[in-house]
Amino acid sequence: MTGTGLEWSRGDRAKAAAKLMVGWVALLWLLEVVDVASGHALDSLGIVPRTASELIDVVPAAFIHFGFAHVAANSVPLLVMGFLAALGGIRRFLAVSALIIVADGLGVWLIAPAHTNTAGASGLIFGLFGYLVVTGFVERRPLGVLVGLLIAAIWGTSILVGLAPTQSGVSWQGHLLGLVAGVAAAFVFRRRATGRGVAQV
């Protein structure tokens, strides 16, 4: 808190965001260790489309990966984009992430090719990319616009490649749906004008 006790300081926000995302990424690695140790038993938590019993895996699938290379590829972008998004408030970030994960998972369940098993944090990553790129413009915040442009410059090419339907073994549907959900989240959870001194947690 600041000296006035009315709002979080930038340092407090940064520490909270960093702790959250380091813990989040650590959880992904821990789950992959458990998956390997159990003979890949957790892979069954991926989403198999249009099977009613698979609806319970919509959320868990965002935390499961198919091998250490898979989780490693997702770790840095999730850590960075998640940290930047969480600087706007932990509760807001968790709400944004929940919307992206659920919308992306349900979309994959509906439209992914038959007999596939989809899992991984990349849907959330694409969603956070869309959220960060758009939210500054939606809220008319110059700093947010600058952050969005920076994120687009760093990861824009990778995002476009990830949307290509020609990549074998990659769910471009999950990537596209995550991106759309992230853009939608920027509008759904846009910060409206508030008086000075209001706490954003």
C-alpha cells in the first residue's frame, strides 16, 4: 500500500504480479514432472472434441503439456505476458484468464478435429497477447498502447505463425480462439474512469 493506504504502490503491484506468474509457471513444470513420472497419465486431461465427458477438462487442459519441450516453449511468453497483464490488478487478471481459458477450451471442444487431444497454455498465451495489444486502445491509455505495441513487435510474428493451419500437431484452432477471447476480454473487463485514490487489487 502507499502511505495514504488508499492504493497499491507500483512496487506492490509488480511483486504481486511476479509472485503469481512465477508460481503459475512453476505449477506447469511441476505438473509435467508428475505427468512424466506417472507414465503420462495427466495427458488424459486434454480436450477430446465433442465428447460430453471431456467438458470437465476444459480448464485443466490449460495447465497440462505434452512433454518438457512443450511447457518450455510456453513458459517465457506466459511469464512475461501474464506479468504485464497482472500489473493491472490480480483479480482483474484472474478474471481475464478465466474467460480466456473457458472460452478457448469450449471452442476447442466444439471445433477441433475429431480424435485429437488438445492441451497446453498456448491458448491462454494467445489470449493474453490479444488482451495486451487491444486493452490500451480500448481504455485510451497511452502506456497501455505502448505496452501493446511492444508485445506485438516481440511476439507478433510468432503469433501469426501459430495461427497457420498448416502446422502438424499444433492446434491453430486453440490459438485463434484464445486470441479472440483475449480481445473480447479487453472489452469485457475494460477499466472505467474512477476517482483518484481507489484501490485496484
